[in-house]
Amino acid sequence: MPLFEMLTPAPLGAAGLNYLDAIRHSGPVGISVLLLLLGASVASWAIILLKYLHLRQAQKQSVAFLDAFWQSKRLDAIYQAAEKLSMSPISQVFRAGYIELSKVTSQQTESGEQRYDLGGIENVERALRRAMVAEGTYLESKVAFLATTGSAAPFVGLFGTVWGIMGAFQDIYLQGNANLATVAKPISEALIATAVGLFAAIPAVVAYNFFLSKINVLRSEMDSFSSDFLNIVKRHFFNK
């Protein structure tokens, strides 16, 4: 055979893998694995989109709230601004602290006392901590699914591949022919499950790490704001 004929690639249509036929021939277990991985991938991409929009809005509104907080001199005006920035976790922490502070001050006013005891500031601090926990939990909602998909999808895909290879070798054994031509096609079909598992896992892992870093930043900002707010409350209400 001439050298140029040996180097000429075969037509893609003749040697290409028909993925639809490979999926149909993968059997009930293989099809179930592929459907499970595709479903996890679709759900992951939906969560990625929704969580990205949520965190971007939360960060944007948090910046706007902090600007309003440090520029205003009245807590009631800040509270009105916080009601309009409901996506900001920092504004929600402030609202919880302000509501608790209003309860403490109203109780002291009704009793006719002008001196606020340390129990009041402890109530405000607890309200701030509860709000931070609640907001942190809300920020992390649905993110755990991305971690689960990223860690489990490759193993699910590997299970589908192993199952497909077992069936392929069983067919080869029944045919009594184990040359490269008969082995390559069924094994390549079985590897589709691993490829789909990686396709589902890689974006989920990247998105999970990205979202976790954003959530940690917001947690730090909530903690810093809580400390600043407590210092302001102590200085103006509990040092009389």
C-alpha cells in the first residue's frame, strides 16, 4: 500500500461513534445512569444561574446599604432604607438588631427608667447573631447540591462505565472474538457514562468553590457590621 494512502484519515461517518445508538444499546442500567447524570447537570446549571444572580444582587445591595448606614445619622431612616434592600443580608441583620433595640428602649421608657441595663445589649447581640445565622443559611441554600453533584457524579459515571464494560466483555465472550475491532467499540460506548459524569461534576465543583468564596465574604461583612452596630448602640444607648 502506498504511504500516502496509509496516512489518509478514514471518513468521519465511517469510523465515528453513533452516540444515540450507544445510549440505546447501553441497557436499562446504562440509560438510568445517563438520565440521572443529565438530570443532575440540568439542576446544577439552574442552581448556578439562580445563585449567581442572588449573590450578585446581595453584594450590590449590601454595598448600597452600608453607604446609607454610614451616611445617615438616624436609625429609623436607615431602617427605611433597609426595607428597600431586602436582598442584602447585612440589611436584614440590621433590621433584626433595630427591632430588638426598639423593644428594649420601649420597655425602658414605659417603666420610666432612662438607664439601660446590660441585659438589653445582650438581647440585641443575640438578635444580631440569630439574623446572621439565618442569613448565612439562606445564602448557602441549594449550594450543597452542587457539592454533592461534584463529588458523586464522577462515581456514578464510573459505575455506568464499569457496568457497560462488563456487558461488553460478556458479549465478546459469547461471540468468541476478542480482537481490537470488537473490543474498541463497546468499550468506547461504555465510556460515555464517565464523560457525562465529568460533564456534570466539573461545572458544579467550580461553581461551588466560587459561591463559597462569595458567601464567606458576605459572612465576614455581616460579622464586621454586627460589631460596628453593637459599638454604636452601646455608645449611644447603654452608656448613660
